[in-house]
Amino acid sequence: MWSHSGWKAWLTADAGSPAGLSPSQERLAAYARCFDTVEGNTTFYALPAAHTVSSWNLATPEDFRFTFKLPSRITHELALGNCRDEVNQFFQLMEPVMAKTALWKIQLPARFGPESLPLLAEFIDNLPKGLGIGVEVRHRAFFAKGEAEQALNRLLMEHGVNRIIMDTRPVFALPPSSDAIIDAHNKKPRVPVHAIATAAMPVVRFIGQPVGMIGANEEIKDNKAFFEPWIGKLIQWLAEGRSPYLFIHTPDNSDAPELARLLLAELRQVATQQGLVCQLPDLEAGLAAPPQLGLW
């Protein structure tokens, strides 16, 4: 996301922004000055207006990369079946940002199980060619390390499709002590974490703990403990020539920018120690104003 009520104070105009941006466009432009990718979730809930899609392109530099979810009409209501018209309409609408979109995400409901894998394969085959695709599954059989998960991973590898990995362990390690945490417990899937790269752009969604809940002396000890294994895996993928996509969340996302800054510093330190040359966002420069400036 690039627009959050708790971030408005940090979204100021910049001389490097394109002229004539609307307030909404300026929020995205400010985001893109700090981060180089974003999850576009709005497309899951409703189709945007054509002028809105064009504004997303106008507000972002050429090297910025979107990821967009396919509409729930396609993935949930129609369950990937009999939806050719809806798919064509969606991609025609999104044409202005096609070149800037690294991944199109297929988020599947928990009821989409192993018996539906042939439908997923057919759906992927019928998508426009040359797209980066990510698939997020929630059926428990796809996390059991049995035949169903093996079949899913094999399908994704054969089609060059990335498996989206959701890590909700940090937030579920918290007691239900606030409305935001309770909401996260109710909405986020509690599934095992299997760190596998099935294609060139593995996706990790890390649902961390609120930074504000952790004492100053503790810093982000619990988040670091959960994130530490990801450092090694991300560095491995980078060394293999992959381009992993990492998204940092907190229960209500108010302090997600600060958590992103802190965790990326850990990743950068280890990568430097290992002599790995890679491009990582410079959040220390981009978020150099008040303590939690920026967006994730």
C-alpha cells in the first residue's frame, strides 16, 4: 500500500516529482522515492478507473515496480473458471502500468484445493505471455509436504510461476491485546512457512510485530528472531541471480515503514559482510526525516 492515514504527515511535495500531481498521486510519488515496489491490493476488491491506472504510471519512475492482485471476481467468485472476458478486461484496463508491473498475483481461497490444480495450470497457460506471475495458496494440503504440495510446486516450476510465501508467525506470536492484532489474527492465514523459490522472483510477505509495542532496550528482538532465517534465504536467492520481492507489514501497518528500515539494515549488513553485491533500497537516506518517515 502507498496510502495510510498514519503516514500523511510524512508525505510532502518534492521538487523531483512530476508537475501537476493530485494529492493521491503525490502520496504514491512520495512512496516511490523511498521504496522500489508496492503491493497493489485495490485491484483485488474492485476494478480501478482508467484515469486512476494512468495516474499510477505518471506518479512513478521508470524503474519502479508494481505487483497487483488479480480481481477477486476472477480468483474467488469464478475460481479461475469461465473468466476469459474478465481477464481480458482487467489486463486491457491495466495497460498503462503493464511495463512497470513485475508480478501479477493470483491469491486463491482456502477452498481451492489439490483437485483444482489442472484448472490453475489451464488458467496460467491462457494468460498473456511474458507476464511475471505469483500464486498464493491457502488450502492446508499445499503446506503438508505431501503429494499435493509437491504437485503444486512442480506445476509452478514448470510454468515459471513464483510461489508467494506468507510468514505470519510474528503476529500470531502476540497475544490478542489490541484491535489491530485481533483483526490480523482473524484475517491473516496461519499456515506453515515453506521457503521455496519456484521461479525467478520469489515473494515473501512478512507480517511483523508492531515496533511500538517493543521496549527501547529490546528494540525489535522478536521481529529479528523471526526475520533472521529470511536473511540467509534472501541472500541465497540473490546469489543465485533471482530477484526476490520482500513486503513488510505490521498489524495495522502504522509502523511498517520503521520495521522495514530496521529489517533491511540487518539484511544489508549481512550481505555486505558476505561480499554480495546487490541493489537494495537505501531506506536510511529515503527515510531520513522524522523517525518513521516513509511508506512500505
